[in-house]
Amino acid sequence: MSILSALRLRLPAPIRIALISLAFSLVITLPVLLFVYHQTDSLFEDRIHDRLDDDVRDVLFADSSSGAAALPGLMDQALRTGELRGGVALLVDARGHKLAGNLAGWPPVLPTPSEWNEIRLYPEGQVRPDLFAIRTLALGDGRRLLVGTTIGERERMRAALVEALLGALLLAVPLGLIGGWVILKIAERRARAIGNVAARIAGGDFSHRLDEATGGEEFAMLAAAINAMLERIEELVEQLRLVTDSLAHDLRSPLTRMRANLERAATGGVGHRRQQALEAVSLDIDRMLRIISATLEISSAEAGAGKEHFESVDLAQLLRDIAEIYNPMAEERGVRIVTEGPPTLLYRGNRQSIGRAVANLVDNAVKYGDGPIDIGAADKGESVELWIADRGPGIPTELREQALGKYRRLEEARTTEGSGLGLALARAVARLHGGDIELLDNGPGLRVVLTLRRAGDLSLL
Amino acid sequence: MTKKILVVEDDATTADYVAKGFEQNGYVVDVARDGRDGLFHATDGKYAAIVLDRMLPGMDGLAVLGALRAAGIDTPVIVLSALGSTDERVKGLKSGSDDYLTKPFAFSELIARVEALQRRGPSGAQPVVTTLRCADLAMDLLARRVERNGTRVELQPREFRLLELLLRNQGQVVTRTMMLEEVWDYHFDPGTNVIDVHISRLRKKIDDSGREPLLHTVRGVGYMLSDSA
């Protein structure tokens, strides 16, 4: 089992987050401190080497220019004046007797020559011993020279650096804990907000949304994504609810009638009345089948099915066909259907579904409107427009959106035959073709405008 | 000669309903419960028509159809499907079926379509006919002339096609949706009495001369042209 998974198992979340943030701060600060330590240390040693080099050069110069006899005097003088910057020097003869310098004697076991020795020494005139870097070399006639300089400073620097390191670590622990706690609290608050909204939605209230304004970009993005998802879910659930409610409503009345008619047929009566009752049942069944197939058609159009069967359609011809199909029925009701627009209008789309949508709208216009009914098409370049306009009572502005909804049939229309899905189907078909439906005032009457967008590939036909 | 119908349908209720309906109309019916069995039966080629469900266990209905056509068997096939959209219908027709009917359907609609298919015969084998007759009603397809008892009847082009459809299926019921499909090439249920008005206009033109009426209403189903009421 890894350490992390052990932590996950045993520690509560805030401490876990604090430890993780501590580890992160260590990972970041430790290399920096080590780098500083190494850099200052080597800088220091360079300076000590320089100093020892200078002192050795000075002594050698005095020895060669003034002669061996004058050297001890010159050295003592230089030590006093601080000309020998290292501060420690010793000159002994071949037998080891001190000739000049500020050390009592040659430190034991110190080899000659040597480049770098670190020795604790007690130079004359100093109150306490200190750590020195010592270099030794042989002069002529068996004489030996020692120069040195204190490196206690370096040691103190090292100690200070280690202290700083420890201090930084000590500081990182509480800071990490606090930072971790703060991050945890923020995350917890967001999570709780999301959780609350989720709980409300689980409780059946779909209207709640997350606050997208607060909490930084990432949380705003998350909130926006969740809200968009909720929006879509609410829409779908609402649709489903409407479908079920209205389907139940729309199927209940024919079912009730069927039941009554079947009872009438079952309890006998004269032959032709029984026949009538059975025919009424069969009419109601047809009506129910129409409602169901219209529902399926709308759903599949809304799901984008049918795009694979786009073909070149002459919309002007399509309008003439529909007018021809419906004109006899319209004329029986004293209404005329007039087609307008260009003699041909080529468009790439699904002929069957456009035909069905237009037929539904014309059917509505004949049943609920008044004549003359104008149907027409116009080429708008990027899109085409189809319209079906009647001179009936129209639909009041405030009810238009409602009229477009699936099943949201206007109350007065419920009494008339039909599935009540005509407008919803027309809208689904328009959307399948990248367009939409508009209900406008025809002053008087209703003007339904379908906009169908042209797909880019019309030129390939 | 009794006609044989093959019903390929996995749902027992639907299969029984369809089989009983055909039997009552004088057919002999074989029922296959899955695609493989259906294909096995159908390869005999002894059927007048095949009613083929779209969704079958074992072998999809359209795959059965494809295999049949590939084997050179051109028995008329009508596909039954719960997939009701016009696109499914196009897909079905494209894979070689002769007609397509959406579930749920009325049996009267199914048998009307099956009988129309047999009348039409295997695709391509249609004999060249220039004149259609029913009693004293005659249609000259070349001159596009219609006469009732020797008197010319003036018809609009669509009325002509409607009458042609009825004449070609005389003695059989033609449903409203069949009319919308054949005459206008739209595949939706017009629902209201849209087609009825067209028929009543046609009836006025051909039956109004005091002669015996030829165009009969079959209640709840459609219309039929025949010389005996």
C-alpha cells in the first residue's frame, strides 16, 4: 500500500490537503535554499583562496627582494599593519624554531606543503580559538611558511543558512495547513452549493441553478456547464411531462367514447345502430393512431432523423400539390386556397416531411380559419420561406408560443377533429431544416411562416 | 386456385391476427416466427405475397428481403414495421419491398395493399394494357379518355389517375392512404375527409348519369370500384 493511499484511508480531508500543500511547498522551497547554500559557500571559499594566494605571494616577494634575513621583520610588521590580510602567519627555520609570526609554534601533524587544512587555532592576541584555513609551503634553506585566514565566518554563514532552511520549513507547515484549510473550505462551499442544487433537483424542483457569477473562472465554468445541462434536462423532462400528460388527455377522450360505443354495441340494439357504434369505435381508433404517429414523427424530426433523405424538392410544385389535395375540401367549406410565388423553387430537403407539415398547416387553416387561404413560397437566398395565411380569427399574440408547443392545443381547437399536433410538427420539420416557424398576424387571421435554411450543397445537385 | 400468403412475424398476437384475417378472406397462410424460418419458407417462391415484419429475431426483416431478392425471388413483399417515420418507409422500399405498412395497422389496409400488390404482379412483369374497363366504364390510357356508357367524361389529370388506380384494383378496396400515395406521392394519413371529397367529385362525374353506381364506399376502410354492389 502506498503512502498516499494510506493517508487517504486514515486522515480526514483537511489534514490530507494540508499535508499535500506542505509537501508541495517543500518541493518548491528546498531546492531554492539548497541552491543558495551551495552558491554562497563556494563564493566564500573562492574569496578565502584569493586571500591566501595574496598573502603567499606577498611573503614570497619580500623573501626574494629583501632577502631571507629581512623576512621575519617584514612579516611581523605586515601582520601588525594588517597587510597580510589572512591575519595568521608563521615562519620557522629548518629545525622548526619560530622566526616570525603570530602563532606560538608549528601546529603538529601539519604537512608541508599543503593547500588546504581546516584547523582550530589560537593565534596570539586573540581571546578565543577560531577555525582557520591554513596553507603551508617550503621556502629555501629548509624554512617553512604557514599562512591562514579565519573561516569561522563561513561556518556562521552555513549555520545561518541551515537556520533559514529550518525556519522556512517551520513556516511552511502552518502556512500549508492554513492554505490547505482555506482551499478546502472554498472547495467545500462550492461542492455544497452544487450538492444543494442537485438535492433540490432530486427532490423534483428543476428551477434551481448554480451561481455563475462568483468563485473564479473555473467554478464559473463548471457552474455554467452544469446549468446548461440542467437547462436541457429540464426542457426534456418538461417535454416528456407534456407528452405524457397530453397524450393521456388526448387518448382518454377517444377511449372513453370507444368504451361507451362498445357497450352500446354489446348490449344489442338494432343491427344498424350497432353497426354505427362499431364504426364510431373504428373512427376513434384511427384518431388515436394518428395522434401516436404524429407524436413519433415529431420526436424523430426533433432528433434530426430524416436528414439522410434530403433530396431536391420543387417547393412551388409541393405547394400546388397540397393545394390540389385540400382545395375540394376547402371549397366544400366555402374557402378557396390560392397559391402564390415563383413557378418553381428548388430546395434540398425532406419532401415527405415538408409536405406533411404544409398539409397540416393548410388543414388547420381550412378548419379554424376563413378564406381565402394564401399559401406561397419565396426564395430568400440563404433560406426559403413558406407561408400559409388565412383570414380567420387568428391566434392572440399571448397564446402563440403556447400554440406551438407539442400538445398545447388551444382549448377551442380541442373540440375539432385532428391530433392538435400540426403546429408542433411543422415546427419540428422547420427545425430539421435548420429553420423555424413564426406565427404572425394576417390582419385579420393567422399567417404561419416556415423558414427553411438552404444547406450549402444545393449547388452539387 | 387458393392463394398462399407467408406471414413472417415474431409477435404471436399480431401473427394470429394477420393469419386469421387472410384465412377469412380465402387465403392459405403459413406463419414463420423468425427471419431464418421465413427465408427458408420464402425461397420456395410458391407464395402470392409475403408479409414481412421489419424487426425479427435471428435475422432482420430487411436482411431477409435482401437475401430473397438476391436469390432472384420476386414474390411481392409488404414490410410491416413499428418504425413509422417516412424515412424508415423509404429505407424499406429501397431495400426491395413492394410496399410498407406501419404498425399498428388495420387489417383492411393490409389486405387491400396485399391484393393491390398481386394485381400489380412481380415488378417488371406487368403486361402492357392500354384500356381499363369496369362494366360500361372505359378508360383509354393512351388517349387519356374516359367514357361511361359511350359518353365522354371530362376528368382533371389527378381525377384521371385516381380513377386509373381504382380501375386497376377493381373489385378490391383502395384505402385513402393508398390513394394519397399513388396519386400524389405523399405518405401521410390525410386524416380528415380530404380524400372523400375528391372521391365524391369523381363519383359525380362517372356515376351521375343514372346508371348503376360503380364507385362504392367501404365504410371505415376506403373505396372500391366494381360493377356489382
